[in-house]
Amino acid sequence: MKKLRLVIASAVILAVMLSTMLALQTAEKAEPPKPVPSPSQAVLDAWNDIGDKLITMAEDFPEDKYDFKATPAQRTFAEVLLHVAGTSYVFTDTAQGKEARPHDLPRERYKSKADVVTVLKQAVADGASTIKDKGDQGMNNAVRLSFGNRMVRVGDLAYGMAMHASEHYGQLVVYYRLNGLVPPESR
């Protein structure tokens, strides 16, 4: 008798779950899809997404582990964040027609966790501001890279820098795991 009740209860729960899922799918189909973002909004979304993830890591990672590196040949946690901030300025400087600053910000200048977080937040904000200022039209403007002696579209450069930051995000996930920590996005 207990088994029969369990089977009936399970069937009822399954039926309720399936009907709820079907109702949600029907409701989603009834709503029109969100519009495609403009070119500059798509770039801005990608820029801010990875920037926010790195800022969260910078704020979350213990300060006493900021000088951790997986191997002697690699950058420390702090140096990776400073590198990402510096390469953000390669984008902003180049997009504004200026000579790009050096892309590795010196750890000696940014000694504390607060210093690193501040410069990273500012770099992400400056990049977002540049994207907004350029707008859709400006994403197609060609600019000269200060390295590699080539021309590139502003939008492609912004995406390239966001992709570069994403690669370093993956590196920092490993730094978390090697220290027995769970990265914020995995919690």
C-alpha cells in the first residue's frame, strides 16, 4: 500500500511539474523576443560582463593571497588584474586617437588590494565610457594600433580586449582553485 501511495504521489508531482513547464514555455512564446542590441550596446554588454566578473574577483580574493602565482614564470593574482586594467587602456587610448600607455601597470605602484580594485574599476568604467561615447557609428571607425603597425575597427578592438580579459579570468579561476577557494561565479 505504501508503494502505491508513493507511485501516485510521484505521478502527481511529475504531472504538476510538466504542466508548469509547459505553461512557462507557452508564456515565453507568447511574448515577443527581446530586440537585437545595437552594435555599441553589444560591445558594451560584453565589456561590462567580463569587467564585472573581474572586479568581483578582485574584491573577493583574499589580500594575503594577492601575490600568489601558480608557477614562478607566471604573474601574481594582482599582476594579472593590473595587466587587464592596463590593456583596457590600450583600448581606450587607441580608440581616442592617443598613443597607448604601457599595458602592464606596476605592482609597486598599486601595493594594496584596495589600490588594485580601484584601478581595475576605473579601467572598466573608462572603457565603458569610451564605448558609449563612440556609439554605433564610432564602433566602425578605424584606428591605428600602437603595436603591430595595423589598423583595426574600434568595435573589434573592444571585443578583442574583452576576450583578452576573459582569458585572464580563466587563469584567475585556476588561482582560486589552487588556493582551495571557489570562484564567485561558481558559487
